[in-house]
Amino acid sequence: MTSLNFSEVITWITVFLLVAAIPLTLVYFRYLNSKKSDSQLKKIQAKAKSNRRPKLEALPAVDLNFNFNNNWSAGESTETDYAVDEDADRKLAKILLKTIALNGESGMLIKQIADTLELHEIEVNYPLNYLAKHGFIEPVTSQKGSIYYLTSRGTAYCTKKGYSAQVA
């Protein structure tokens, strides 16, 4: 077994430090790039909060002592779901498109989009499906989940609206 001399030890320590510093450097540059659009993201978050769907009204209390025979053939059922508000979803879809455009070409997970806009993932899901259906974004399935990228149509729309200088 050979022993290492002092210069070889210093060389290996230097190599180790350089290899350990590369991921930290990448995270730091990503952090700097995200700081550029913080003011724009705050405006988008405020707009997204104002476009949320209205909350469900509480259902009336059910009388448990009713007669089952009277209601067996009535054919009436209470609607527990609410109608989808298309206008609010389209406004939210524009906000989502702008958020994805501000992120650049790296794409975004549903969780990232929801966290950025401070919404629940379910609230974000329907407008994302709307955008994908109309060809503005493209979902790509990965191990982490669906990553949404802008398509050429989405990029053209964002450029036309002036959402981001990064989109070209």
C-alpha cells in the first residue's frame, strides 16, 4: 500500500472542494435569476387571489328522521357540486400562462405553480388542463409529476402580451 505525500493530499482536498462547490454555485445563480421577477410575481399572486372561485355554501342540515319510503322513488338528488365558473378559470389560465412564461424555458411542476401563486393544486389543475387543451402549454410526464412547458403558440401569445423578456 502506497502512502500519499503532502502535495497529493492538498490536490485531492482541492478537487473535493471544487466538486462540492459546483452545486452550491448553481443554486446561487438560480436564486439570483428568481430575484429579478419577484415584483412581477407579487403582482401575479395578488391577481390570482382575487380570481379564486367562490367557496361552497354550506348545505342545509339533513333531518335524519325522515321517512325513507317517501323519498325512495322521488328521483330527486341534491347537487353537491357547483357549476364551473368559466370566466374566472380563463382569468386564472392567463395568470398561469404568465407565471410559466416568467419562469422561462425550464418548465414548472403543478406544485411549483401552486406555491408561486399561493393556491391549492386542485384550483390550478382545471386552468392548466384548459391551457393544454387549447395548445398553449404542453405537459410532459416525469418521475416528479407533470412538467408544463410553453408551446410555440403559448410563446407567441406571451410575446404578444409582453409577459416576459425571457420568452422569445
